[in-house]
Amino acid sequence: MIVSFAIYSPKLTGSGLMQDEYYPTLNAAEAGDKQKLTREDTRAFFQGVVRKNANSLFLIYLIVSLVIIGVAVDRLLASRYLSELRFSLSDKTNTIRAEIEGNIVAKSLLTRGLVASIEANPDITQEEYANLAAKLVRDDPEILNIAAAPGLVVRYVYPLEPNKGVLGFDYRTSPEQLEAVARTRASGQTVVAGPLELVQGGQGYISRSPVFVTDRVTGDTVFWGIVSVVVDLQEFYRNTGLLSPDLPLEVAIRGRDGLGAQGDVFFGDERVFASNPIIAEVNLPFGSWYLGAIPKGGWPTQAENFVMFRMGFLVVSVASILFALYIVRLMDKRREAENRLFSAIEAIEAIDDGFALYDANGKFVTCNQNYKEFYKLSEDLFVPGNSFEYIIREGVRRGQYPAAAGQEEKWIRQRLRAHKTADTQLEQQIADGRWLKIAERKTDDGSTVGFRVDITELKNAKEAAEKANKAKSDFLSVLSHELRTPLTVILGYTRIIASSRMLPSVKALFAAIEQDKGPGSDIENQLGAVLDQLAGQAKRIEDSGEHLLTLINEMLDFSTIEAGKMALERDDVNLDLVVTSVIEKFRLAAEQKSLRIGQQTHGEHVNADVTRLKQVLINLVGNAVKFTDEGAIEVRSRRVGDMIEVSVVDTGCGIPEKDSQLVFEEFQQADLSSTRKAGGTGLGLAICKRIIELHGGTIELSSVVGEGSTFRFTIPAAAE
């Protein structure tokens, strides 16, 4: 059976126009040849059109690209502006959160202080309570009252006059407050309740702490009652900045009674929490509040300067199109320049560091082998004609640049900007962990020459030194703070023990003994002896604690100086008065060792921070007293130009010349045996040196072993 069919196909004519032609065929093979012929003709036609209209097509491509870039950048700017705005407002929100937390913690500490006093003296009188509360409150306008409720009935309140209506209030008559009291008692912690309506009127929040005392008969710990601090809500809002008219935020707070995200909104508009707010959790002693913030007027939808950007981008686009036309004309000249540059490849390969050249348009021209060795993951991209941006973007995608991870577009923009300006040096880590120093410069024809130097060893050594130094400073700072806080409490209670005869309970005991046994009884004498012995032991604890506190303060001063945070409050200071006060401080210690101590100063005035100046003199005179067993100690002064020279002279053991500079280094002493003999951290003289240098002066030591030492320092004289 013979099948006959036809193919209808377009065909190119000699004039280049398409013409319809009907091809009758008798078999499939002949039809296939016809189709192949028409495809090749069509491809040739389009290639000719592209070559003939290359400039027009390039301009169309450029215009479309600029439109796409403009839209993308406009959206990126809007997104970036919104991100920066959120970041900026996040800082302000966290500042408000910190103010609120600090305020609440201060009230909590006040409550705990009162609890500690009541635990020590459960039978406190209203007068004693008022005196104690007055010291704690210190005219704080936020505090409406501070009350104590033994047995859950308010018996003590301060201030008394405006709060008499609170006296006698029984928590058990108020189910709402009784529930909060029960939570406080069960937790054993300070609990913040409210905001709520107050018994004496108005709104506020209440910070309550439970009081547990020891039963004098059974020795058991029993629940005594509740101590509460009532805070005026409006004053609290005002002092924490929530009511400031300059606040650029709409703020709302939820979490009444410390219930956090589950609590009611008690400040601001509840709609803030439905507007994608910045959230900050305010940590309470027990529970939390949630603070939400948005910009006043809501979140913007466009960048702040979007009109200026669009106008600028339009101008840049027009300029880019005109520039592109100009570039086409310069292509031939560029090829000639490239040919001349390629002749220098052998010289480039001889360079030990990485070298690369990009033309004025940011296109890759050439590089040496060392450059490719550095960028192994991108080695195949270093092809003449590839743009710097393409090489960078592809390198980021391949993981060539660890610093770009997570912030790719931002990193690329910064790198392109630096490459474009080519007037800076920067450091860059590459995929294999090595660090490169990048130096780029423009040539006369606008090309960019780049060098890469391997600085890995130098970088690692520097980072190791910086980390070690920071770790040391952080350790000293944290350790000193953590030690000083409990030590201050220990010293406080030690002083109470040393003065135990003044405690009301001890006075009452003596009175009872005299009433029962008569004055001068054996029991009274024995009790007095025990208290005196206890006071003596407490005094030793106090002396040791004060010494330890001095050492801790030295470490704190040192860490402050190391961090560059020590600020001087300079003033016109009478040197005579400062030296006299220091001499009197050590006079008793000197007399106990039969040492003469005095001064030869002449009424000079210096421009100094009086506290830090006294700290230096106390350290130097104190060392002189420690290490001098016989003879004399004297402080002298004289004017030398614009400076006042102060000398501390002693007749002590002296310091070897080889150690004259060692003593001014941190954690160093001339002889480790002196540490065991007189104690200390080895920081005192190092701190003195830093303080004097902060004043613009110098400090030095001259000493003869067996004869004594002289420490001299200079400090600016006050303006006359």
C-alpha cells in the first residue's frame, strides 16, 4: 500500500523574508531532509539579526537589567530600613526593660534588707521599724509605704501619717491579696503582685517577701509574716521612661501578677501585641512581664529616602546607558591594553605573594599561580572577562569566604565597595582557614591591581594574645565582683557580732540577770566575758575581711584600668592636706613599730583626682610601713617645672636594682617571701603606675639594699 502526504513549511527566500511553500513529497526520507534544511536556514537568519543589531540588543538588555535591579534594590532598601529600624528600636526597648528590671530589683533588695532586720529582731518596735525603713527608703518618691504584717495583720508601716488607714489590715479579709500572700509564702521568695487597686487609694504594684524566724523555745523555723513595699504606679512609669514624651515607641506591658505572656495587658494599647512588636521579657524576682514595642504610627512600608533613591537611580540608569555606548567604542582600545598586559605574565609569576589584575570595568585580566593557590575553590573562575562581582558571588556560593556565611548579600556589597574604591587594606579569611591581607590600588587607566599576603601566623599569634588578655581581665573583673558582694555582707554581720552588747536582745538578757541575780553576779560576769571574747574574735575576722576587701578592690581597679574604663575626676587639690591625712592613717601602725613618720611638703596644689592620688600615697606609705622595721618614713614634695614631684622615703630593707622595674608589673613583687610576710596581690604598685600615667606623670624607684627605698612620682601642678 502506497501512502502519499505533504508538508507545509516556511522557507527563507533570497530577500531574507519568509515565504510559505508547499512541498509535495512521496516518502518520509525526503520530508526529513526538507525539515533539516529549514532549521539551519532559520538559525542562520537569527544569528545574522543578532550580529547586525548587537548594540540595540545590548541596550535593551541593559535597560531591562536596570529596571530589575532598581526594583530589587528598592525592595532591599525597604527591607534593610525596616531591619535597621527594628534593631534600633530593639536597643531602646531593651533599655526600657533594663530600667524596669533595675527599678524592681532595687525594691526587691530593699524588701530583703528589711526581712533580714526583722529576722534578726522579730520583736521590733514601731519606732525601730520606722527608723530602719527610713534608712532603706531614703525619700524614694515611688514608694508609697513599706509595711510589715506579723501574723498577716499589718502592724508596722512607714511613713505612718499618710498610711494610717493600712494599719490593722488583715490579709485574710481580702481573697485576692491572700492568694498573692500564699504564693509568696509557698515560694519563699519576693513576689511582685499587681498592678492593682490599693487599700489607701490609687494604683500600684506590691513587692512582698515572706519572713521566717527561729522559735526561741523549739528552735524551729516558723512563718512570722509578710513584708511589703507598695510602689506608686504612675511614679514607677515616669521614672522608668514609659511616660516620656520623647519616647519614639508605642509600648504595652502584659503579665499582671508576674504571669508573663499569659497575663493581662496593664499598660498601653493591647493592639501593640498584634502588630508584630519587638518583645522583651522583664524578669521579676518571681515571674515576669512581657514588654511589646512598635514605632509610633506603626511600621513603615518604604525606606525613609525611597523618593531620593528612585530619582537617583533614574539618573544613574540614564548615565549608565550613555556610558555603555561609550564603553562599546572603547572595546578595541581595551583589547590592545590587555595584549600589552599579557606580556607581563612571566614577571607576575615571579612575585611571592598573590597578584591579580582587573580592568577598569571590573573584569578579570590575569593573576599569578599563588593567587589561584589561595582561592582553590574559585580557581576555575579566574578566566579573562569574568567580572569581579561574578567571581565573588560564585566564591561565596562555593564557601570560599567563611565570613560571608549567613550574611551573603551584605558581605558581597561590602567587598564590591572596597574593590571599587581600591584605597583600603583589609584582612580576609579563606576556606582553608588561612588569613590574607588584601591591598588593592587603582592604576592610571582605571584598572585595579590586587595583592594577597598570607598573614595566618601573625593573625593567629595576635588573636591568641588578645584572647588571653581579655580572658584574664574578664576573670579578674567577674571574680572580684563575685567575691566582694558576699564579703561585704560578712563584714556587716561581723561588726554586729563585735558590738553584740548593743543588741536589744543582749541588753534585755543583762537586765533580766541583774533583776534575778543582782548586779555583778557570776552569770553576768561570765556572760560578759563570753561576749568580750566573741567581740575579739569578730574583730579579727573583720580585720582579715578588710584586708581581703582591699585585695579584691585592687583586682577590680586593675581590671578597670585594663579595660580602659578608669575615668579621672580632676580638680585643684591641696597636696599638704592629702599627705597629712595619709600620714595620720598610718601613724598608729608606725608608732607600734617605733618608727618616725612625717612630711616635708610646701603647700603645693596639684591638678589631680584626689581619690586616686590618695590611693597612690596610701599604697606607697603603707608599703613603707610594712617593710620598714626601724628608722623613719617621710613624704617630701618639690616643684619641677610644670610638675610636682612627690617622694616617699623609708629606711627599710631596700630592693635590689635588678627588681626596680619588676615591682611596677602586675602580680609581681621584688621577693616572693614578701608576699608571705606582708600579704598582697602584687597589683598595688602596678595600679599606682597606671594611675600616675593617666595623670600624665611618671613613677620610679631608687633603692639600696639594707638602707632603704625612695619612690618618686610626678603629677601636674594646678594652674595658678
